[in-house]
Amino acid sequence: MQATIVTIGDEILIGQIVDTNSGFIAKSLDKIGVAVYEMLSISDDKQHILDTFSKLQNQVDLVIITGGLGPTKDDITKHTFCEYFDDQLVVDEAVLAHVTAIIEGFYKRPITQLNRDQALVPSKCTVLHNAMGTAPGMWMKKEQTVFISLPGVPYEMKYLIEHEIIPKVVREYERPYILHKTIMTYGEGESKVAERIETWENNLPSFIKLAYLPSPGKVRLRLSARGTDKEMLEKAIEENVISLTQIIGDIIVGFDEGETIEVILGRLLTQHKNQ
């Protein structure tokens, strides 16, 4: 199963803000076995959005779009959805009640027409409840591709991914397992490491891919396995890590990518001192 992530916003293209949404979405999809095919950033232009939708149609299973769902006139994603899906906007009463509760209950001010317009959604879409804001998410399918539109505000996007998108994808789609194991090495450059493990790398099974992630003084080696048998994948990764350790064990300093090299080296030095 493959997905493309699309961020909409001129502010991204001119470097005014950094796109952090795509990384979060990609990590969330990877955990449930959905491979990200590509990430795109496009302008707040209706034709650009339509062209992107057409290009991605039936190329991937999921297209996840962030941005363009606010109350102002430059937020055009809903209208573009209607044009692409030959649909029209209708008022969703549940969304309107939610927006009213936020504006009148939390902000203590009268609701405006711009606020009410947040409750307008394409009639054919599945509405995704956004408990963190006023712009709902939208789920629409055309032929073999599902298009999912989310607000660009990071904490709203994260809520919808975690509470709406991921559970729905897990319920409705069969997905392979995608497992990763990162080996951290220190003291040798990428080319030297590659030379030492060339034979080992050439003998990796076809369902395991190796990626080199170099930085000054260290190289991370990421093994990624993809398939339907989780136990077999785990066993294959474990066996190949063991054989790799026999080759370059002198420069391997850890396996936990959640820790920095400084933390790992500090722990190793402390352990050595206490021995």
C-alpha cells in the first residue's frame, strides 16, 4: 500500500515556514505498513491542486493533503475538492455545532459567517471530526485512490492522523509489515564501511533494503524489511544484524536510533569504567 503526502501553501514554497507535517505523517504511516511514495509541496492555486490530484489518481492508494482548510478566502481546498469530485458544499450539522461550541463557548464571542462556513463540506465526503479546531478533515474516494484533506495547523493535523486516519486505514485496508533496525557505527566513513560490508550487503534477501545514513564521524545503517510475515521479517533482520556484527563489531556502538551517538558513547564509557 502506497501513499503520497501533499502540502499546500505558498508559505512553504517561499521558505517562510518549514514543513514538519510531512515527516510526522510519513512516520505514522510507516508504523502501520503504508509506504510513502513521494512528498510534494504545491502552491495555493486551484489549477495546481487539480493537476496534482489528476497526476496522483490511481498511482497511489492514499493521497494525504494538509493545508488550505481555514476560514479565509485563500483557503481553497474544499472548493477544489468539489470541482475534482463533481460535488457541492453542504452544511454538516455536527461540524456546525462543534464550531459554534468553540466560538461561543470557548472564545465567548458571536459566531460569524466565516466561522459557519467551516461547517461546509463536500456532500460526498466522509467527515473526520477535528476535536482540536474548527476545520474538519475530509475523506473522499475516486476510483482506486482515497484523497484525505487535513488542516495544516500541526496540532490539528496530528490529532486527525492519530485519532481518525490511522484507525480508519487499519480497519479498512490490509497492509504489509514494515520493520526497521538501525545500527549505529562510529569512527569510519561511509565508503570504508561500505567496502567492509560489501559481501554481506550483496547477500541480503530481496525483502530487506539497506540505507547508509552518514554524518561527520559516524554512519547509521538502516535495515528495512517489508512483507506479510512479521515473525519471519524479525528473524531475518536479527540474523543479518548478528552476521553484520561479526564483520564490523569493532565500530558498532549501538542499535537504538532514539539515542544520540553522544549518549551511547557516554554509556559505553561509563560501563567500561565500572568494569
